[in-house]
Amino acid sequence: MVRCAKCSHTWMQTPPSDMPWQVHVPPPVEETPMGRVSLPALMPPERRRARYGNVLLLGVLVGLVAGLAYFGQERIVSGWPQAKAFYDFIGVESTALGAGLELSNIKLVRRRIDGQDVVIITGSIFNETNEPQALPTLQATLRNEQNQWLDDWTFRTDRTELQPGEAASFSTTIPNPPEASKRVSITFIEDVVE
């Protein structure tokens, strides 16, 4: 059978009578390495190693942040009480510093004593639990009308522990406070090592 290369018409054609019955095909020529076609690798090994290194670094950073969040939960919850809801959501029991102690009757009074402007802060702490509670260090923070931080300092009460249902009062003063001081917040903090 023969087929036309232009129109694809096929017909029967007998070979010529003088055509040899065997055809000698020369052996295939070996290709040299220069003649081979090399396909590019999917990703160079350096990039693959770099990607694994980045994934490993990300894993270490996530683990570090998670570890700090877990082991520093008491400090986080005491500084940012809204974080307790997050810890409760993920099933980690968090106990805020000063849990069971209630701060109340906090007052800020500005006075002039011996010609010097002074802010006096008073309040009380109540143990609402059924067990004795140690009194942690307190931090007073002065804020302006827009609730922006102006100044802060730490102080302790004259008591170290409160029995169940017992209350204690506290008082602290700061000379020459910022003029814009209008609000105060009192929080419990861990003892400061000096």
C-alpha cells in the first residue's frame, strides 16, 4: 500500500521486480552527551532545602510563641484580663494573678501638701474566696481623659495575706503627677525583683 503525502489517497502498488528483498540498515549511531536533551528539574535542590528551612523556622517560631503564651498565661491574663476568655476557649485553665481578690472603692484625690501637688489613691481589697490569699504587689496607673497612659508605679499594702471574707485598705501617693491625670487603674502584678 502506498499513500499520497499531499492528499492522503491510498492505492496498491507492487514493488519493482529488480528491488532487493533485504534492506541493509546501518547500526544506530550512539548519541553523544552533547546531543541529549536535558529537562530541567522540578525544583533546584537549594530552593527545596530553603523551603524546608523556612517551614522549620516557622514551626520553631510558632512553638516559641505557643510556649510563651502557655507558660506566661498568668502574666498575660493579669495584664490583659480579656485574654482569660481565649484561654478558656482553648481549654487551658488560667488563673489570673490575684484571682479571688476584689479591688473596690478606688479613689483618686488631688491635693497640695507643703506647696507641692500630690495625688493620693485609696481603695480596698476583699478576699472573696474560702481560702487565705496572698496579697500580690499592686500597680497604680495614671491616665488622662482619653484613657491614655501617663505614669505608673508599684506599691504594696501593709498586709501580706487576707483570710477568707477579710478586707484590707491601701493608700499610695505620688508627688508632682502629670497635670492631665484624671483616671487611675489598680492592677495586681508579680513581685518586681530589684
